[in-house]
Amino acid sequence: MATEVTLPDVGEGIESGTVVGVLVKEGDRINKDQPVVELETDKAVVEVPSTVAGVVKQVNVKEGEEAKIGAVLVIIEEGEGEGEGAGAGEPEPVKAEPEQQAASEKQEEPEPAGPEQAKPETARAGASEVGSQPRQEPAGGRSGARPGAAAGQEEREDHDRLVPAAPSVRRLARELGVDIHHVNGSGVLGRISASDVRSASSGAGSLVAPAVGQTTSAPLPDFSRYGETERIAMSGVRKATLKAMTRAWGTVPLVTHFDDADITELEKLRMRYQPLADEVGAKLTPTAILLKVVAVALKRFPDFNASIDVDKLEVVRKLYINVGVAVDTDAGLLVPVVKDADKKGMIELAKELGELAEKARDRKLSLEEMQGGNFSISNLGGIGGVGFTPIVTPPEVAILGVSRARVEPVWNKESAVFEPRTVMPLALSYDHRLIDGAAAARFLRWVCMALEEPFLVALEG
């Protein structure tokens, strides 16, 4: 019996991935749970295992191709045979003729009830959606019949666009007679919610922010007129970064507050206690210390450990503290998440952070290790720079940027002389829809005080 191994749901909001490795070939005998394909998503590299044991009958993907959720990756002939002869006597599945297939698809589509009810253009399962560039759609998002060959071409182009929506939301769209391909998603990375579908059904879809990917950028000029060029395909991480940053910049009213922390005494303490970290194979870095300081600050200032539910006009405060730390890798920026950071000591955090950073650089992070963050830290101090403005990525509402510490003269009022002090520049970017400037100033000042007086963390942590 032939079994199709399809691409399962590999994470919330992930609709497709790039095949970076095909681990089997036709005729190979494989075991159940043996990896058959290596897939790069926008968050990590994952291996897709076989669901059965048998002989590989057909491989449907190649390295570099995009695979969608539900797509058939390989076909396995179950049984005890070996090599290409396994299952040779099995008849090939009969494929429907194009005319029969078209007729069958036509029967699946419900007829419109009347002129006021638009014909639903049923979204197929993820396996039938192709991740090509979407075309611009007029605001409103209401579905409707479009006669003529040109309209048919437009419909095919619409259905070529990936639609980030849960099965329940797709079902609601079909019930309301709304083409989900024309609904502008208000969620993270353009994800479509039930309220987005209802808004489109009522004709209020134009009030929803445009989905990610519907760009209004001007077309590029012909650069080859001026010299030689080359085109390089974006990695999955870079594609995800493009979408996330575009969405964040268009959604969050961003403000950045700057302050400096005098870490002269902290650096002395860090060097003094590094031997304790060495005993467990950890490195007591400034980022690890910041991780603990921020965790305590988030308990003290709960609005920074929250998210905004725009649909319900509510603030979702999390009673747990998970902090993401940006890691620079060859593939792009990855953000592993340290869970329950407030419940761990600095040395424990240093060890865990080091392990996550190494896994990030080796592209071995699991999806679970990159999800659930409430707040992020981006430390560029090891590279350089005097300051920057990090971008908040929803559903988080704030992010802390750290630049290179420097030694500078600081006036000492008691001794009436300038003294050399090590100063670390910090930048707090925040979502002004929830956080006011005064609250941001208090949060960052407390972080600076905790770095200047480390005992404050023990007192309040």
C-alpha cells in the first residue's frame, strides 16, 4: 500500500518552508520516523520524518523548492520488499482527466444564493496554495463573481497567494461567503482572524490594515543598465525578517527612550564571579546579567510584560516572564527565548543563554525554543556603535537595545574631580499604544539603577 508523507503543521503562523535537504532517494528502504526531508522555515530548520516503514517509491520535492503545509513530499510503499522492486506489482493510482478534475472542482463550489451573496472562492488546503507574490487588491475584501477570461486569471493569481489563517477561520469565511484571499489580516504577519472575516463580510474590510506582502513599493529600475548585477534568493529567516519588520513598522507607533548605565562596579563583580560560572561551563556575560535584571523589571512594571488585544480593546498581562535574546547568525537574526527567566539565577541564565546561542548559530533551535517571548533584548555591544533604535515586533510591546560600553570621564560631586567610569548606552523601544513616555523612562531608569547597584536585584527579585 502506498502512503503519502505530507508536510505537517510545523508551527503557528508557518504556511510553508524551503527544502534544504532531501535525505532519501527512490528505492531506499526506510524505517518509521526516519527523516526524509530537511526543511527551513522562517524560524528554524526541522526534519520531517516518515510516518511508515517501507520503500521510497517517489520523491516529489527538490532542494531549494518551496513546500507548503499538506504538500506530498514522498510516497512510501509499505511492505517488506527491498529496493525499487518493493511494491512493483501495485497498480499506479489512477489520475483524473483534466476535464473530470475541473468538473469535480466545479461541483465542490456552492452556487451563490443571490446578487447580495458573493460566491465563495473556497480556499483549498495548504497543499494547494502556492507562495507566489500577491497582487494588489482594492480595499473592502468582499468576494464576488468576476466574469471573463481575465477574471479567471485574477482568481488563479489570488489563490496562488498564501493565506495565514486557522482552519476555523477558513471555515467561517466559507460559511459567510467571503473569499479569504481578499481579506486583509490584522494579526501578526498578516494572520487573518475571525473578526477580520466578519468585517469583510459586513463590508468594513477597508478599515483593516493591509496584509503583509501587499506592498506598494515602486518597481525597481533596470540596474543592468549601469553595470553587472546578480540576484541572490533570500533565506527563510531573511524572508521572515522582511515580513515581520514590515508588519511591525506599519503597526506599532514606535518611540525609543535612551539612557546610560554606569557599570563600573558591575564589571568588577562580573570578573570576580566568573570562576563560579566556569565551574558549570558558563560565561557570565553582560547579556546574561541584563537578562536577570530585565526579568525583575518586568515583574515590577507589568505593562512591559503584556500584549494588546486590539479586537477586544484589552491588555493581556502575562503572569510568566519569558525573555527573547537576539542572536546574530550566518542565516540572519534568530531570537531564542529563555523561559521563566525570573525564576533562575544569573549563572543558570548564563549557561542556558550560551547553549541557546550555540544552537541558534548551528541552526538547531526547535520551534518551541523560539516561541512564547514577552520582551526582547538585542545586544550589539560586541560589534560596536554608540546607539540604535530596535524595532518592537508584536505581540511584544517593548525591546531593549544595548550598545558597546565605553570609558568616559564622569564628574564626582563629592571629590570634585572627573573620574573614568564605564558607561553602557541603553535604548528602550516601546509601543506607544500601551506604554507612555513616563512609564518607559521609569522602566529604563530602574534597569540602569539595577546595573549600577546589583544588590537591588536581590532585594526586589
